[in-house]
Amino acid sequence: MTEDILYQKLVSICSSKYVSKDPNILKKYSKDLSFYPEKAPRYVVWPTNTKNIEEILKLANELKFSVIPISSSSGPRHHGDTIPHKDNSLVLDLSNMKKILNIDRKNRVVMIEPGVTFGELIPELQSKGLRLLIPLHPRGSKSVLTSALEREPITIPRYHWDSSDPLLCTEVFFGTGDLFRTGTAAGPGTIKQQQAAGQAQVNPMGPTQFSPFRVIQGAQGSLGIVTWATLKLELIPTIQKVFHLQSNTIPELLDLQHELLKYRLCDELLILNNLNLASLVKKSTEEINELSEKLKKWNLIFIIAGRGKLAADKMSYLEGDIRDIIGDLRLNSLLTEGIINDNEIIQVLSQATQDPWRLRLKGGYQDIFFITNFEKISEFISIVEKEVPRDLGIYIQPINQGTSYYFEFDLFYDPTNDGQKMAIKEKFLEISTKLMDSGAFFNRPYGILAKEVYKRHDESTQMALKKVKKIFDPNNVLNPGVLCFDE
């Protein structure tokens, strides 16, 4: 089939307004901040409804072209999972599907389409006294649904009961073009009928003993395209108090963090090194460097909160319990006041940002992130600091009620400096390999790193994943080349 005929078929599905082959537009979708090689798609299509998606997927299966789904037109994108890996590819940009379909305060759940961004959803929920469970100071133009599908860690571990949280039910088109709904959204009845009966699509398990949302999550768009999802919410606190402890050694902060998690005494809870904390709260390179020098190396930040009529009483006993724990651990000298304003910390932990905070220091970064347990944190820090003695950001986030930890190393560099860029690429792979060999669990491998991750897995694991791919996307039309799926 010639290019003109395929173009006309796409136009007949979405109209010419929503299909482009303009080289300047295609170039915007051909690269990101990763090390993945640049490749332009053949077309970019902006569907406006689920019927468009269904017809495009069925056309892709018929004509054997690839479909790369993305949820946000605005960048910067970073991990190489939205760049075409094959010549005959189109990008399916879902950013026009941006309806907030339902906000249910009673059940604390929101239903959204993939184009809804953090910058749009957070203030809308706040106007109703609700808050989203968000990753650390997310980019305002990032898709909320994509963040949940990518399993980005949230900053409140006490609400993180399952690795899938805050994702609940989904509506998904598999690679075959078949529509499926997961969890209680599967039925009986339509979504409108369920909602009229008081249901809120809050249980992600099922249907039956099969929970396909676990297959979709983390698949980087290689198995299905999610057209809406429901997400957990919480009530906005009436009162909040910030605690900031600093130390030049990390074990004592980890011990305190462990106690706070054990008794679920706080909401937001995380550890940052001085460079990442300065990057989080300041805007310019000069301000970041100045604050970084004032801070000690390790910073434990947590927030306690109260809601409703008894908020003050709750805050009183929480603060009393926490100060008892700090006293028992002999950490009173680590409490910090005045270096960073409490409102600044609350702001970055509850709002989105228009300028990605990891780009503020030098304009570029590569992040190495994985899951680990409490006991290996110090070992991993030692491994990386030997390789990167400066311009290194570190972020440690307890997840799943503190049963495991999300660990992130940020390697900052100037992307306009080709020498720095090549050096960081080599260092990125070298460090990641050492961490894997030391037991780090890379549960979200992207781009060039994914190949290294799957080299270290048993062949049966890859075979099982490829069987799943064959079931849900038998013609390999969805984002071929990601994870362990061959291009």
C-alpha cells in the first residue's frame, strides 16, 4: 500500500486535522533526552475518542505498521520508550483525550483519560478538597495516567499498599484492537449503570481470578492502550507540619525513617541528598549550588497531617510520639529549622512544576532507578559514589508500607557538551551494570538499559513475557523493541 493511500485511510478515521506528516512535527517525536538513537515516525495521529483508537489498531494489524502510544505532547520525554524503533511507525498522541470523567469524593476516586496532566488535575481536585497521590514534584505537562502505568513511586508510603497503587480500574485496547475493562469496571453493566448503582470502579482485581491490569502496568505501551483509568485519592489535610532532619551519615536517618513507617505516623516521607533537595526547592544553578553547600549531605523530610474537627488533637499526639522516637534514637541534634521554609517543602510535595526539577542544575540528567531492601541501601550508595564523586543526586523513597525502597541516582550533565554526554552514557551503563550485579532490582527498565536487564534474567522469564505479548499483541504492532520484545 502506498503512503498516500495509508494517509487517506488515517484521515478517514480521524480527519485531516488530526493526522500529520509534516517533517517539522515528526522531528519533535523522533528523539528525547535518552541515549536512544533518533528516528522519526511516518505519521503522528491525535485520536479524540476510543473509536479512533480501535480503528487505527485494526488497520495496523491489517497493514502491519507499528503504533507508538504517548499521552502528552509536551516534553521533555526522557526514557526512549516513545521513540519509534521501526521505520514503518506512527505515533498515536493521546493528548487530545483529556476529560476528567468523574470525581467521586465519597469513594475517593477519580476517572481520567490519558491526556489529563498533573498541572490540570491537581488544582481541580484541590477545589473539591481532594488530593492526588503524586510522585516527587511531577512535571505539570506529564500525563497522570501514564505516571500510574509506569509505577512511578508516590511520596506517601502509608497509602502505598500495593505496587500498583494508585492505579485502580482501566479501560484498555489490546494490540489486537479488542476492548477490555479491568477490575470491577468489567461488569456487570456499563460504566454508567455501575455508577448509577453507586459503584465507583475502586477494586482493580479481576475479572475472575485474572487481573490483567498487572500485565498492562509497566509494559510501556507494548501490550495495550489505556483510554481511561480510575486512581485513588485522599482528603486534603486541614493542618500540616514539616520535619526536616539533616546528617552527614545516612544510617541514623534510615533508622528513624523505619520507625516512622512502622507506626504510620506521617504522610509524606523521603530522603534526599543535599544536591537533589536544593534542586527541588530552588530554580537557578546559582541558588541550587548555594543551598546545597549550606545543607548537610543527607536530608530526611516528613510531614504529619490532621483533618477535620479533631485535626489539632491528632497533630498533638503525633508530634509527641515522633519527638519521643527522635529522643529515644538520640537524634534531637539533627532537627533543622529555617534553612528551607516549610511552605516551600509543602509546595513541592503537593504541586506540579512547569520546569522539571532535575533539569535545573545543568540542563540534563540521566536517572538510574531500581527497587531494593533496607539492608542494601548503604552498599549501593558506596558503589555509585566511587564512580561519581560530584554532580550526583540521590533520592530514597520507601514504598509498599516501607517493605521496600525506590532508589534513584541522578547523574547531572550539560547536554550541549558532547564530551560530557558521551562520558555520562558510558558511566550510566557501567554503574547500572554494577548495581544489577550487586542485587539491585530494575523493575522499570527503559531503552538501552532494558537489554542489559534482560540479559541477566533466566531465559524462561523472557519466553513467558513474549508469550504474553503474543496473546495480547500477536502482530507486534504496539511499540515493538521495548523491554525484551524484539524489534
